[in-house]
Amino acid sequence: MRELLSEPLSPKPGLGEQLLDERKISVFDCYQCRKCSAGCPLTFAMDFYPHEIIRLTALGQEDLVLESNTIWVCASCQTCTTRCPNDIDIAAVMDYLKERAIATHRSIPQKNVATFHQVFLDDVRLSGGRLHEALLLRMYTSRSGGAMAKLVNGTFMGDLKLGFELFRKGRLRLKPPQRVRDIDEFMELFKKAKVWGE
Amino acid sequence: MKVSYYPGCSLESTARDYAESIQGIARWLDIQLEEIDDWSCCGATAAHSLNEFLALALPTRNLLLAEAVGLDVVVPCALCFNRLKSAEKVLLGPEAAQFESRYLTHIAQVNGLETGAQSEEPIKNRIYQGKIKIWDLLDYLTQEAVLSRITAKIKRPLKGLKTVCYYGCLVARPPRVTDAQQCEDPTNMDRLVEVLGAQAYPWSYKTDCCGAGLAVSRPDIIDTLVQRLYEHALEAEAECIVVSCQMCQANLDMVQSRISHKFGKHYYLPVLYFTELIGLALGHPGVRTWLKRHFVNPFPLLMRKGLLD
Ligand code: SF4
Ligand code: SF4
């Protein structure tokens, strides 16, 4: 963050106000006590700390927050939200920013994380209501791209071995899960959720 | 005791050990688990990361099914529990009307109903009343009444088994969603473990995140988080880790050999479901089958302790 912000920022109205309007979360209540960041177990993998995301959101710095690693490596563990003295739902801010990053076609530095979430929802939709885990692994491996790179660096073998071990232990059900009965009604819920670009 | 049961997707597949142990001990404790008919996925981390509406709509569908049955609903998965509770809070909170009309507009459209004034009637019928309680399985099984049933049925106390209890994130946090009384320092699993005759050691990591949601997409992050948990479990002098969530279990169990390899240190910490420990103490014959499905083989430890033959 420090290197990124060597120049003073000019605050822009917009992002923080929209968050307040759409999700009833006020990042303007933050007084930068940093309790959220102090308790966050994922800071080692983040480019901005959680309190910095909150501040930058309040200052309307869309480019910085929407293209940050932080929003994608946040594990939604809810520690920050639980401890914030001003009751700011920081984890929900992260969710809002992820949703917005996709909706506004931002470049996403953590492609694999985003792809995994999308594949998960695709799986639930295609399977008719319940997640088919065996399908999830296959779809993710093919969609997360770089199949060649994966072959070379061994991740692919790792995935394969894991899948095989699960199967051997009777924990990878190949049979598709039961579909919900009123499938049209169920699909209707998904129509609102056109979050993937393809 | 009879309750509704919402197993969630992974209990039908990768968490089969957990599912079997739950069914096994429930029967022995005279608890009737009635699986909710036609349940669907809660949306998990994927939905709340990508689409707020879906993140509430998917659990809402299940809550409506559960309320129609009318019994309290028990949920073994921490993430499902958290999502159902999140939807409950919205459905019973100040935003309820707004969310419901969005939800029901969708359903109404597909059922050929007019949206707006004419459709008020069918819509009203489906509003969630909040008459049922959503239980986390651990909370449910550590009620006084259940604990005393367990105590009465113990055949083989788990003497000498040194454990730390790992609760994970989402059953506890955030308390305004989960209604957890002790979100920073839950104690009900520790208490259960001691009732079963084992030792539950204190440690500061019982609700620290293991990062399960990133297990597939960022395994490197998991290695750091989970190795930290192993180290602190060992520092607390535990020989195994007890969990109440299948994502925690998978995340701590499946990658133990990878982490050992990566950090050049051999970790041996079996990761056991609290329900498996109950089964073990009650002398349930299914225990061996459940434990065989784990990655880190718990048999050497349990045999050394004289808890399995
Ligand atoms: S804990 Fe709350 S008030 Fe403190 S820095 Fe974080 S968001 Fe701001
Ligand atoms: S929810 Fe995200 S930002 Fe908050 S403490 Fe957990 S990982 Fe950090």
C-alpha cells in the first residue's frame, strides 16, 4: 500500500455512498483503529489491509479497491466484522466490492478464486439444486486455465491424486445429486445472478 | 427428540464420514433426524462472494421448506448454518419486506402469477415467520438433556486422549448473525470432550480461520494458515484435533502430508469429528468405517491409547 500511495489521494464521492445506499453499511463510521486488520488472519496475503480497504472505499478509490488482491483473498472468516467497535460489516464490504468488480468488468488479480466461486454456482445450477462435488473438481480444473502449466508444476497430479484418494475412501460420489422438484422456480432465482461474463 | 435435518451438499459426498457418524449416534441417542424434503444448496461462500441476492435467496428457499415442516432444524455444516442464519436475520429484520418482494417476484413470475397487487395473497402465504429455531449440530448435541443421555450411555471413556477443540469461524461469527453467546471463546465442544472422558487443552486458536474457502483456489494460503494451527495444537500438547465442521476437517486432514512435506516436518495430528468421538465413547460399531475414510490415519493413535482394538 505504501508504495502504491506515494502520491496524495484525491477523495471522490461515490463508492462509499453507494455502499451505504445499497447495503446499509457505513464505511464513514470508521475511525481507523485498525482492530480489523490486527485480528485478520489473512493479512500476509493481502496488498491492502482491511482498515485500508475501508478507508479507500470511503475515499471513493474504486480503481485501488476493486482491483485489489485483498477482496479475493479475504476468507470471509468474520473476525473483523465481529470486532469492529463501530459495527461496520467489513466482510460484507469485501463481498460488495467483489460483486462490483465483476459487474464492472475489472481486471481481477485473483482469477482462480473468482473462477472457483463461479464454477461452484454453475455446478449448483447445472446439477439442479445441490452441489455435485465430483463435477466441481473437474469443471474447476478445466476452467481455471493453464492446464499445461498445471501439468508442469504438478498441481494437476496433486488434484488427480486427491480425487483418486477421495474415491478410494468412498468419499467422491459420482452419482449426481437429487434435483429439486420445481426446477423452473429454482432456476428463476439464478436469473438474477448473472454474475459471470461468459 | 425429533428435529428437521439440513445436511448440506458435502455431507452427501466428501463428508460421508461425518454424515454416517451423525446418523449413527443420533439413532443411539434416540434423536430422530428428519431430512428436509427437496432441500437445495445454501449457496456457500460462492454465492455471498458474487451475488447478494442469491446468497440470501438460496438459504431462504430452505428455510421456507423447513418452516413448512414446523420442526426446529439442525445443521451440521458451519457454512450452511451461517448462511441459513444470515437469511433468517434478513427475513425477520427491517429489510424483510424489500427482500421478500424481490424473492417472491421471481417465484411468482415463474408460476405465472401477476406480480404486484393481485399476487399479494399467494405471496403472503410464503413469508417466513421465524417460528423454528436453526441449530448448529454441536449446540444441539451439547444441550444438557443430550449430554446427560450421552453420559448415561458411555461404554468406553476416552481416558488419556489429549485433544484441542477447533470450532472454526462460522458457527460463532458474527454473533449478530449466529446468536452465539461466546463467539471469541466457545466452550461447548471442550465440555463435551471432557464428558466423554478425554482431555481438552486450552489454546488460543479455537476460532481462528483455516481458510477452507480458498482450499482449491489458493492452496498456498491454506498451507500457511493450517501449519500455524498444527504448531499451536502441538504447543498445547494435543495429539489430535477435534472439529465440528466438515470443511475444517477436510482442510486440516487432507493436506497434512502436503504441509509436512512443504515445511520439512512430520506432522501427525488426526482430525476427528466430535460425533466420531461420541461414537467411540458409546462403543458404536460404525466408528471404524467412519475413521477409515480419513486421510490422516487415526488408528495408530487410538490403538496406542487403548480406545480401539
Ligand atoms: S475495526 Fe472498524 S473502526 Fe476500526 S479500523 Fe477497522 S473498520 Fe475502522
Ligand atoms: S473476514 Fe476477511 S478481512 Fe475480515 S478478518 Fe476475515 S479474512 Fe480478514
